[in-house]
Amino acid sequence: MPEGHTLHRLASALDRAYAGTAPVVTSPQGRFVEGAALLSGRLVEGAEAWGKQLFVTFEGDRILSVHLGLIGVFELSRYAGGLGCEPPPVGAVRVRLLNQFHVADLRGATVCDVVSPEQLDAIVARLGPDPLRAGQLGNDPERAWSRIARSGRSFAELLMDQSVLAGVGNVYRCEVLFRHRVDPFRPGREIRPATWRAIWQDLVDLMPIGVAFGQIITLDEQLDAARALLAEGDPAAYAVSWQGGLEGESRRVRRPAYESASPFERSYAVYKRTGEPCPTCGSRVRTQVVAGRNLF
DNA sequence: GTTTAATGGGTAT
DNA sequence: TACCCCTTAAACT
């Protein structure tokens, strides 16, 4: 379940697995048969993410455009044995990319289309700056600030608006508001410029760590440990493609490669901690549904 | 066996 | 603000 870090991690994993190869593209579920036919057998030029949008570019200006939505999963795994020996699709697999060593199965996405470069540009043009593309041309955080500074909408709402800021979802939103002690309901126009700059910089620091470990990490102790691991070495060590069930568990736990096994327990300051004590002051974390999403 | 929740977002009202 | 779509697995009966 995806925020921007998931999509960027997925894009680079797909890029490594498929760029320069011509995968067989199918739709075992049957709902993307025509699109699959447009792509199958063509050389993959690359994969990239913008915010929560994923694009896989095939030769001939045909681009697979995917948005995972709330529940979508693009499960990438390596298999041994070559074509014809791949694992059978399980569940509602809308798209399967298959080459000699890799299978990627897409399930539950809200968007899955073949688009042109012009359509890709139009999708990207609707997005605000992406903290995972910090420093890149045309990805200026001032664009987000100009929207925030003149908006009467709540800051919490603005952080989730992909046309203001691309890639942040509910977890990063809740956690970053907590980290900077910002009232979620304060209107954008009452946010101080220094507050916005600090939050943008924090996301620029935090989100690549999320990409490296395949997990949103926002607690300071975990961040310190994560930075130490990254400093001493090999983020690829965490790019494990399968996570088996724990010893004694009856059910096998499978995770997509881009989510990977992480050495960190999933733990947040406020997200999904309703009723539990604040890590700083001990008061109870409260929840309020804002436009259909749980704000903590 | 059925219901619900989930890190999203588009469209209608 | 409501409702719709996508799919799965955990949490309920």
C-alpha cells in the first residue's frame, strides 16, 4: 500500500528487472487484454515514478501508466528456470510482465493504461513537486508553497493534495505534522514560510530512507539506525524479494520485492495510534476523519 | 461465512 | 460530503 516511496522503489526495481528486455505482457484476469497486446514483446526502455504515478516506457512511445490506488500491489519476483517455468498467476492479476528471470503481477490498481508521451506529460503536469525528485529541474518546492500560502484549506488537506505536493500520503502526512508540531487544521495561508521549508526538507530527508528500506520510517531512533546502516553500506541488502512466514506460522507471508524485508518494526509516532500516549507528552492520540481519511 | 479496513483518487451532488 | 472503483487479508460472526 503505497505512498511515493513505494512507487519510486517499485520503479527502480522494475527498471532493473526489465529495462533492455522485451517481456511478454499478459492480462491473466482478462481486463487488460488489449493494452497488454500493445506492449507485449516490445523492448522496455525504463521505468520511473512521479509522486504516486508509475510509468514503464516501452519502445515505440507506448507507456504503461499505473496508479496503485489504495490497495493496488505490483508484486515483482525473480524466478529460476526460464520461460515456461514461471509461477502461475494467483488471484486477480490484471497485468503480468514476464521475462527470462522476472515476473511482475499487478493487482488492484485504480489506473492501468497504455499512454503516449504527451499523455504522460499531461499527467506529470498536474502534479506538485515530489520530495523524491528534490533538486531536479521543474521540481521546485516554491510551486507547492505558492499554493499553500494563498489557500484557506487546512494544511493537512493540502499535504495530501497531489497537485500541491506529489508522493505524500496519509502516513507521511500525519507523521510529518507531528514531527513539526503543526496543527493539521491551520489554513495554508497561516503556515509560516520557515515551517513549510522545514517540512519540505524533512520529507526530502525521510522519503529516500523509505525508498531504501521499503518502509515508512519516521521515529528518530529508527531514523538514526537507518542512516547508520545506509552510511556503512549496502541498501541492496534490504532488497529481499520474498519474505517467508515466520517459523511456526501456518500461512506464508508474501511481500512484493519493493516492500522487502526491513530490519525495522513498523512503528509510528501518531499514525494509527488512536488512544495511545503521545511519545513526547503522553497525552492521548486522537483521530478525526477528514474528507474520508483518518487523520491522527 | 461475512464484514471491514487499508499508506488513493475520480466523479457526482 | 457522498459514493464509486480496485483487491486482499485480518477481524469479526
